[in-house]
Amino acid sequence: MPPPCLRLATAGCALAMLFASAAAFQGAWNLPAYELCKAIALPFIDDDASGATYNPVTQSVWVITGSPKYLMEFSERGQMLRKLSWDGFKDPEGLAWMVGYQMAVLEEPTKGGVTVVNVAPGVVNVEERRTKVDLDVPSHTGLEGITYNDKEEVYYVVQEKDPKRIVEVQLNGTYRELFTLENIGVGDLSGVHYASQINKLFVLSQEDKSVMKVTMKGKVVQQRDIAGERPEGIAFTPDGQRMFIVSEPRSMSIYSTNGCDELI
Ligand SMILES: *[C@@H]1O[C@H](CO)[C@@H](O)[C@H](O)[C@H]1NC(C)=O
């Protein structure tokens, strides 16, 4: 950020403001600035790539799939590093990195539930921690994605429709509606990412093949189209310069705000 302009009349100040407005439009967390660098087919699965998250500790992208049920780890360039099978999931819908090697898995059986799993480097089996909580939300409404706010220690879960909304969930399963997104012209909601860096949510719509940047009060401030047949999962690097979109049946699109050279 440039120093504040105390003397608005100076040429230097005008120049600084020009650069500041250009910088605000470019770069990380600004949806129009993301360039599609690569789209890869997810190996080994037939269908149902359901959720994605980025782990800054391992600097890798994790994807959860429903058919077959896998947790897969990828490099930022999209190379598969690990594939873990775990039949403990009934119907995985979303994945959220929490801390260290811990991730939360959102499932949608008759009731929704959140299970915390621990996947340290080198392990080949998913180790489940006994922290499963049930979400007593009617199943027909569809819980589609999860993300974690480590400062507040809450999850945000996205509900597909009836109503389209974001629900805030405590670690013990207590939940409340954060806001609805009913009159914004998209048919459904399918994934969510909380960006603590800007305190905003990125929300996917599968039917509209779009991603929205939304304030914590539910105001849509940006929206853009994205690649993929049926986008279901969204993840970012902590610097906001890479965006990963996972789509059904089985693809991952990798976006960048600072060129594609490092990703090829
Ligand atoms: C769940 O946790 C929240 C936040 O810590 C607390 O306010 C609430 O009373 C807890 N609910 C139950 C049922 O334990």
C-alpha cells in the first residue's frame, strides 16, 4: 500500500493513487485476475470429485472423491502424490484443512456430519479422530461443502438449495445460519472456501459454473465463470495466487494470478 496522500494536489500523490487502484484490480483474491493455466483429469476415479482443500504445511492440494472413496494429494502443478482409500466415509461432500495434518470431512448421509481426520506425511491409511459431530439439517436440502475459520474455530458449511445458505458450525456441532444467498440469480451452491486473509468467502455454483466472492454478511462483491463440468470444490494457496477448482465427474482446474510458467 502507498503511504496516505496528505497533499492531494501533488503529482506524486496522483501517481500513487493510480498504482493503488491498478493493484486493487489485479492480483490475489481478485476473481477477474485468475488465469486458467491447466486442467487435469483426476486419475483412478470414475465420478464424484466432491471437495478440495489446500494444506499450507505440506504445500499440497487434497481432493476427496465419492466413487471410489479416496483422499488424494496433489502438488500445486497437479501431480498426484498420494492416494488413500477409506471406506469410513458414507457420502463425502466436502473437505477443509484445519491445522497441521488435520482435515475435516463433510458427509451427507441421512443427516450431515463432520469428521476430523489426521493424515501425516507418509501414512497410507486415514486415521479418524473421534470428533464426529452430526448436523441435524434435513438431508434433501443438500450439504455440499465445508471450510474452516481457525481464528474463530468454526466451520462454514454450504447448503445447496431450499434455502441456498451458509451455515456456521461450532466444533461441537451447534450451528446457526450465517446468511442466505437466495436472490442472486444462481441455481444452486456447491462449494465454499473461507479466505482469512481478506475475511471473505468464495462460494461455488455448480449449475451456473461460477464462483462468487461474498462478504461475511452475504453480499456478493465479485462473480466470474469457471471451467469444469460441475464444479464442486474450491481451494486457494495462502497467498491467494493459486486457485484450484475440482469438478464432477473428475477434473481439477488450476488458476494463477501471476502467470502459468511455474505450473507447467
Ligand atoms: C458448543 O460450543 C459453543 C461454543 O464454544 C457453545 O457456546 C455451546 O454452548 C456448545 N453447545 C453445546 C451443546 O455444548
